[in-house]
Amino acid sequence: MRVCVIGTGYVGLVTGVCLSHIGHQVICVDNNEEKVQLMKSGQSPIYEPGLSDLMKSSMASGNLEFTSDLGVGVNHGDILFIAVGTPALPTGESDTRYVEAVARGIGEHLNDGYKVIVNKSTVPIGSGDWVRMIVLDGICERQAERQKVPVGAGAPMAMTPEVKASFDVVSNPEFLREGSAVYDTFNPDRIVLGSNNDKAIAMMKELYTPIVERQFAEDSDAPQVPVCVTDLSSAEMVKYASNAFLATKISFINEVANICDRVGADVTQVAAGIGLDSRIGSKFLQAGIGWGGSCFPKDVSALVHTADDYGYEAELLKATINVNDRQRVLTIEKLQKVLKILKGKTIGLLGLTFKPDTDDMRDAPSLIMIEQLNRLGARVKAYDPIVSQSGVSQGLSGVIVETDPERLADGCDALVLVTDWAKFRDLDYGKMAKLMNAPVMIDGRNFLDQKGLEAQGFQYVGMGR
């Protein structure tokens, strides 16, 4: 099928590359010409395991192209994905101006023929009808401009044919985890399609058939991927409710961890025990320094804001946010308990990104730690496997970004495990301990081997342990 994906961030680029890999003809559109040229040269603008290789192979096969010309993409695609950012505003609501601009632009370029316009961006509930309205506005504006055109000097105005565009809007929320987005695309738990139009749903089912049938899955013999068909608003709510539930589950186990700290229980054992309950499950029960990134903070806040708009106070979701905000500064309190005064001390952060296997620093807990440690007069150093090598660190302030773990440890009074990168399990902690002023480890993810670190001379402090 012929597909256009507008926006090449995490969601857009992964969607476009993966759809081209399974055999569709895809054009990805972005208004950043420098970024488009980078992608045309075969380089991915984001770090995502497996994405770069798929991107190059799809380009080589002719299934994947990049352009900054929206009209080219709209004319190419029978299915048009809107995958631009919807960042959170200070009020908590989503900033939909980029979605609006794209929807209007689509309307201005639509010609005769049927199109399915897909909201892939996480948009406020009710945005499906809103996007339809904006697209129609774009069509009307284009028609008004074309209504009369001059046919020559002194000649009368000539009427142009009316634009007869036909389209439907589908909500198709994404459930991709940064660091495993390619895997998640080919091995989804479900595909959600929101629309009241049978033709649009049929086209989307055809688009996803290779994925539904597990043709590119890790386990090709697994049952077919469930396709959940809903109305537009319900599909939009599925996305927000899913992320809000997962964020709440993390805040819950962090609340339990804080109680464990006070009563002498070990939250890792508690989580193992409650996770065996089939009604609860073990996923997202890892206590630590809280959630961050581009999805959970934005989506939970947006759902709270939507509830406020409609006269309902979402007390549980507000508590979820409050617990997470508090959790981020608990590592500072633990450092103060061990080191007392932090002024003049050097603290090393193991990891900067909000989660492993990504270079994403959006709403990362490390940023709050850096800010608080600087306020308290500490010197802050950090090492991250991606950030330290990628140049992303140029945008950070108040932190010295080191190029290897030993340089990080040198002269530190304590280390804080911030991001649970797999390679952090296997560092030479014995050597690092000897380079430190005081071998203290605050394990902000309960990720490291406590007994092993203590055998290397570290004073180990976990979360809820």
C-alpha cells in the first residue's frame, strides 16, 4: 500500500521504517530540511536499536523515501499518518498546534480520491473529529484561493474545478517503548483502530495484515495480534488510560518502597510476592526513582487536564504524579543521610537518559537530581553510554559528562545509579571504589548486585530495601 508518514520523531520514523520493511511504499515527510537530508544519506536522527539497519535496507529496496514537501507525501499516500509531537503545555494539556498545522496542510493538498488520515500522535480525546474539521478548513481555504484565477492580461477571471476530496479519520494510537520500538512494532500486544467508517477500518486492517499474522514477529507461531476496533474517542482514551495505569502502578510500588524503608521490609521481595498474583502481574513493579520520558508525564497530565475540563477531579492520577515528583528527590535525601552535608562533595551519576537503550533526555529524573545537587553546592559528574558519546551532553548544564566509568568514579564521594543500562551490571566496581573518596552507591533502580558491591568495599543503599 502507499503510505505517507508526516513527522519523523520516535513514533513517525519507526512507523515509516517498519511499514516500509514489511513491503509498503512509504514516504516520510518532515519540515526540517537538514533532518531530511540526514535521513536521505541513510543516517537515523535518533538512537533506537535496530532502526538504522532497517532504514538502510528499506531505502535500498526503494520502499522508503524522505521529503520535506508535504504535497508530495499527501499525493503519494492512500493512508496518511500524522505523527508529529504533542508536547505538554505548562497547564498539563497537550500542545496540538503541530497536529493542527499538518491537518490543515493535508487539506490544502488533497485531490480527488479517497484517503485515510490516521492520528498516530497522542492527541486529546475528541481530536479525531477536530482533525476532520481542520482538514475540511484546509480544503475550503484552498478552494477559495482557486475559485478564480486570471487567464491573461485584461481577460476575465476563469473558474477552476472544485476540489472533491474524500477522506476519513482513524485513531491508531502507538504503544512503543523507546529502546525497543522496532521490536514492539513487529510484536505488538494489540492494534487499536478507532473509526466509524468500515472502509477506513478495512484499509487499516489490510495495512497491518503482515504484522497481525506475525509474519515479522519474533515468534511467528504465536496467535494473531488482536485488533481492537472502537469509535474515535474510545481509541484515544485507550492510549491515555494505558499509560496512566502503568504510571500509577510504578508510583504504587514506589509508595510501597518508601513504607518498606521505614518498617524494615525489602520491596524487591515484596514486589516478587505480589507480582505472582495473576491479577497483578510482575511488570512495572520495579521500585526506583520514578518515571520520566516523553509519554508518561505528558499523558497522565493530559488525562488529568481533560478530567478537569469536564468537571471531574482525577484524584488518583494527581496522586500518581505527586508520588513520582517526590520519588525523584529521594536519592538526594539518601545522599544527605550518608554524607550529611553535600556542599563541596562530588557526586557521580551512572546514567542520564530516562531509561536504557535510548538517547532521550526528556523529563529524565537525572535532570532534577542535577538541579538539586547544584542547589546544595555539590559538584556533579555523570557517565552515560549514549549521551557521553553522542554530543547530546552539550545541552546539559551543571554537570561534567565523563567519557568512561573510571573517570566518573575518580574523586567522587558517592555514585548514584540513575539509568539501568545492562552494561552497568558488569563494570569494574572494585577499581572504581579505589578511585573514589568514599565508596558509596545509591542504587536508584535496585538494579545492581548488593552483595557484590559490598564485597568490593561499597556502602550500598537501595530504594525500599
